[in-house]
Amino acid sequence: MKVVSFSCKIYDRQQLCQVLPSEWEINYVEPVLDEHTVVYAQGADAITAFVNDQLNAKILQRLADYGVKLIALRCAGFNNVDLAAAERLGIKVTRVPAYSPYAVAEHTIGLMLALSRKLYKAYNRVREGNFALNGMLGFDFHGKTVGVIGAGKIGRLVGERMKAFGCEVLVYDPFLCEACDELGLQQVPLQDLFERSDIITLHCPLTDETNHMIDAESIASMKKGVMLINTGRGALMEPQSLVDGLKSGQIGYLGMDVYEKEGALFFEDHSCEIIQDDVFERLLTFPNVLVTGHQAYFTEEALRHISETTRDNIQMFINGQELVNQVSC
């Protein structure tokens, strides 16, 4: 079995090396999968890929020509895969549906706390010997209303933890969530959530319906000074609308671990370059914006589970078993 792993950083390789069978022939490729690097897949039976790897129809055709029969995604999302093309070419696609919802939920709350109490400012001030509290005024979570968009495992974990802070928690999901009732989370229509929430956090998949769900119109319907958090998918938010909302003060706090055009930025060191994304650079100029580079999932536990599930997905394919984590159109 020959497997080529794309977007494979040193931390990915360290985990995969511990769990992948020694009899498999493994090639670890650090760059993202695109039209220039797809050549590394020649002769492979399967590849593994991550969130920013390009798996459009053109790339999939090249993979099929090389003999690839399985794409094992090392992530939960699959919006970067042309599933119809993969099915037409006879390529199976699997994913890691849940690697550590706790990691993402905890990072989400970390962003909320860092923004509300300006912890990132405090860190820099104290290191410079500045202990003044001017401009550091925060707010209590207790008594606030938190809106959680998406009633999956991560969304429910965030809601449960914000309840512990003493918040009223509203949840929007297109499907009825019985677990939300058991946790004391109130399921409401999306517009109600926009209008009533002091803090809004996104934990839904990226679909045609959710693409740019946070735009100028939805932001205008929110409370003045709302806190927005996105650890879900970058394209859930329309970037220019975020800039406009921050400039007007409609958005009081913004925390993002994902960005719509993150593929050209995240997971790489650009500190010696001029970043060409003007909207992203404008977002970084605001003092009430905190951006992390797609690290919400990045814990030891999550990386281990990703590697183990990826191994299991490939092994089931080899054994001709049902692919329990397969995705299809």
C-alpha cells in the first residue's frame, strides 16, 4: 500500500509515523496539494489531505490518472473536494468527523475571554513595564446572552460551558436538537439569535445556505457592540462586512481562527513577506480583533485521534470493509 500525505507538517508526520503500519510505503509531502504538487501522488494507492489542499475536478482527474483510489481527509470539513467528480472517477473520500470537539470548544471560549478581558493587550503592556488599566475595561459573561449557531457536538459543548458562566444560551440549527433541551439551551430562529445575543459564535458546516451568513444585513440586525467568534469555517463570514461593522462600532469584538482566504496564509511563515490580502491586513489593524491561525483543533489529543482515524479509514479501504467515514455527494 503506497500512501502520499500532503500538507504534512512536522507535527503531522510525527503523529502519523506512530500509527501508520510499517509495511505501508509512506511519502510525506509538506506543501499543499495543488496542480504543481499533485505529481507526488504518482503510483500512490491513496493520499491523505488537509483543509487547504485543492481537490477540484482537475486535480482529481490527475489523481485518478495516477491510480489513486482513496482520499483520506485528515479533517472534518470536505468543502474543498469536488465530490461529484470524485464519484465519477471512482475515488472514495473519507474524513475524520470528530477529532476533538473539546479542543475547538475550549479555544472558542479562550478567544471570548481574551477579547472580553483584553488579555493580549495586558500581556504586551506588562512586558513593557506598563501597568496602567486605561483602555483595559472588560465585561462579565455572567448575565449575557450567547448565541450558538450550529447544534453539533462543538456547539453544544460551547453552550454548556457558557451556561456555567451564568449566560443565557440560544442555539440555532435547522434541525431539532433534543440534546439542547436537556442541557438547558434554548433553540430559536436565526433572526432571534442575531437580535438577542451579546456574543455570537459559529459552529456550523459551510454550505450554500451558510456561505456568508454573517454579512452586512445580518450584522446590522445584531446588538450594537456584539462579539463575533468564528472557529468554524472562514467563508461563514463575509470579510469586507466585518471591516465595515468594526469601523461603525456595530461589531465590538471579533475573534477568528479561520478566514475565507486562509489557504494563501495559514500554516506558513509569512513574517518576511508583504501580505497581499488587503482586507485581512485591515482586520489586523483593529485593536478589538484577535486572529489565530487555524489552531483551535491543535492539541495532542486531536492530532493523535486524526492520525488514528486516518489510519483506520485507509485500513478499512484495504480490507474492502464499509467506509463508515465516507463522504459522498
